[in-house]
Amino acid sequence: METQLSDFEQNMRRELDAFMKPTKTSENPAPEIKPTAKPDSSAAYKTGHIVKLAVRTKQLEMDTVFEYVSSSISKLEARMEAERAAKKAGYPIIGYVIDTQRL
């Protein structure tokens, strides 16, 4: 029984150490601003929206700001494009929309 308990304690300690291992975002608590993704079709005149999303790569990670420029005039379509671009950029978890601005 004692060996099982010590094995369990060692296993839990390893898992806690792996979880608490510092990552890039935990060293810098301020949210990072990622480069703006370019829309597919570049228009000569300014139309569309700038969408800022709070995104994460892991479940218990600090939020990172992802900014996307959409040429769509619809807010909903711009948000959907931004979410697709964030997932394509490697952010599987999208928390919420921080801001949406018209161009």
C-alpha cells in the first residue's frame, strides 16, 4: 500500500512540475499582439472590419490578442473569418471577441 502511495505521489509531482513549467506567455503576463493577417482580396478603398480575438493554444494558458483585418462589410462574417484565420494560425481555443472596429 505504501509503495502505491509513493508511486502516486511521484507521478502527481511529475505532472504538477510539467504543468507549472514556465511557458512564453507566463513569463510575459501582458497579452501579445500578433501581426495583422491580410485579407484575401485587397480593396483599393477602405471597407471592412478589424477584429480582435482572445485566443489560446492550451486550455489553461493566458489569453493572447489575435488581430485580423477583414474586407467584409458584415460584422458576423468578419468575426467568422477572423476565427478561421486564428485556427489556421495555430490557436485552437478562441475565448471571446475583444473588439470589432470598422475601417
